[in-house]
Amino acid sequence: VRARRPVRGERTMSGGRMRQFRNLGAAVTVATLFAVGCAAGEENATGEAIVVFGPYRDAEADRLVESFEEYAENAGVVIRYTGSNDFVTDLHRRIGSADAPDIALIPQPGLVAQLVDDGSIFQLDEATARQLVENYEPDVLAVAEFDGVDYAVPFRRTMKSVVWFRRDVFETEGWVLPTSLDELEALSATIATSERGIAPWCFAISAGDATGWAATDWVEDLVVRRQGPEFYDAWTAGTVEFADPAIEEAFVEFRDLVLQPGRVAGGIVDVVSTRVERAWEPLLKSDPGCAMYRQADFAIGWMPNGTDAGPEESLDWFVLPGVAGDAPPLVIGGDEIVQFDNRPEVNGLMAFLASSRAGTPWAQSGGFLSAKSSISEDEYPDVEKGFITALATSPVQVFDASDQMRPDIGSGLLWTEITKWVGGSISYGRFAETIDAAQRQEALT
């Protein structure tokens, strides 16, 4: 294997393995996977590595690269993955530049739609389209279709309406799991005033250019629970404005439940300054700083290796409850894979990623739910099996609202403005006015 010259700050490794690099300034993870099957002195048929770009870093980048190994070894290609926590901004900068990716993993369907409209990505070839039919349910594939054309491979599915909690602490204190939002509010008030000195919630929103997304997830859960899926969809589409009283009520409920003094570990200063992927830390301390932590299923992947969760463990989870008497709806998310080049080896990797073989190693490692129905539930650790059951039995599921919006709103202005609102620098009225004005302007263009 002939390794390409490492770029500044990057380390490489041959033999089908990878090295991880962390640029502390840009918070970027770079991993290069070399195929062991290529002849000495060659990289691949074109001499080009397949460049993959995405939002995964650190341990998640490791697991993603493992998903590439089989294809890299069999096809005799080099796959170079780069992950960024400023993904949307960095992707727009890279498109059309010398470091443009061949493939990208995108968490926002709204961004995929924009790339389709811009003509930036290629539709999937026939081999990849056949894999989609063989490995996915029709409702999952609908998200990847645009005007009847397949442009994306659904890769990851996420269940966002999850509340992690310390079962041992709840049992010691005699706290009972809530079955409605009103009971959740009462429980939060009880915890906040208990002699134990534990805050009800862990929560944080810092994520580079993506700061604020965790706050939108909270509000989305409350909107769909209080107003129902049809209203939620209308809000997502922009026909219900943020100035609508029902949307404001969801923001007020979020503030009162989580953000008011005494409700969140570390207070608002820590909420704004702490990295999203470290918000769980007070929950797992021997002397816990919070009792509950609302974050998606993938949060288990942020926790230390070997962290177990479930009914027999001290760490467990429940679905964020709905209104009394109703089965709670689920807010879900997911990542889609798109291609910016259609070289044969890129098409081959896309077809492989759509197959049942890609993603299975990550599913076995935990912290990942595949969008494929062809990956058996037996491949997952026990905690993920619980999420799969919840997804299979939930009567109402809605996709993350901000991820569906056009990216300049949903993953841009909305995240920026909600961060200001959480920090207390703007009122809700000013927040809503800014978002609604931008959406009206966008509708005219």
C-alpha cells in the first residue's frame, strides 16, 4: 500500500486500520482507512481516495470507519473520513472547492433537499437503488426520495424523545416515573426542592456552529405532545409561525420545566457553555448533580465505554411522557448519505452503505440504530433493543422539525436565535419576530 502524504496535523496508518486526529482548534476528526487488498505501489484504479465528510467525531468516527472496512478491503480503495462539529458551515465551504467530499452524511433532510435543488449531488445508481428496496421499509425510503428520484441512502435512525435517569437514585428517594407532562412538572418541582440537593435536569447546548440544536429538540417534543402531529407538521412547514400562541406556550413550558433557577445542573451559564456531548456528566457522578437527562438514544455513545443501561442497571431511560391518557409521540431524526461524485468506486461504496453489511459493526458496538430493517434486532445491545421496540410500537412519530426546515433557517438562524433566548439576551417576542420574518422572506424567493 502506498500511503498518500499526510496533511499537516494528520496521522495515517495502513493495513486496514485507522488513526484518529483531533484538531483542537477546528474540532475536526480525520480518519484514513487503507485497503489491504490493493497492489503495492497503488491506491486504487483512479489514484484518488474516496473522501467522506460528516458530523461524527471521536468514538462515533471510529465506529463509522469500521463500517467502511469491508468495502475498502474488497475493492482495494482508500477511504478518508473527516468529521466536523461545524458540519453545515464546513460542508458549504467545501462544496465546489479543492477539498470537496465525494460522499457526505447529512443529519438534515432540509439540507439534502437544498442540495438536490442546487444540483450539487448525484442521484443514486441502479445498484444502490436495488439495495434500498432490499434493505429498507417504504416509509423510511420516502425521506430519501425527491420528486420520485432516489438521492440519498438512509443510514442512521435516532429516537430523540428519551429521558435518561438514575434508577438507584429514584428508588432511594422514592420518586416515581411520570406518566404525563403534568406529572413530569410535579416531579421536577419535587426534585428541585428535595434535601438531596440534586437538580432535576442535566442540559447543555454548546456545539460550535450547531449550538442550540438541543434546545430545539426539547421544544419540538413539547409542541407535538401538546398540539398533535398535524399542527406540528404545519409548524415545520412554516404555515404556523413561531408567534403563534401555541408555539410560545411550548417555549414557556420548556423554560419553566428546565431552565428556571434550580432546575438545571450548573445553571444557565453551564447550559450555554458546556458541550452537548458532555451534558450527561453530572448524571453519572457518584454524588449525582441531576436526576434526569433528556437526550436521544445516541447519548449512550457519549458516555464512558462499558456504560450499561436498562431495567437491571442504575442508569435507565423512559420515553418523555405526553398528555394524560395518550401514548406519547416520538420525535425522531436520522442521517442520510449523499454523493457529490459518481466515479465507479464512489457508486460502489454507496451501494455497499445501502446494504445490510454496512452499519452492522456499529450496531453491535452500541450507540447506533440503523435505518435498515434488514439488520436483525439480535445484533444490538439490550438498551438499543428497547429503543427499537419503542419505535416499532409508537403510534405517532414526527421527524425533527428544525432538521426539515431549509438549512439557513432550521440549522442556521433558528439555532442562533434560540441560543440567545436560552441565555436570556432576547425576549421570546423578538426571537419569534426574527424567525418568522426570515421564513416569510424565504417564501417570497
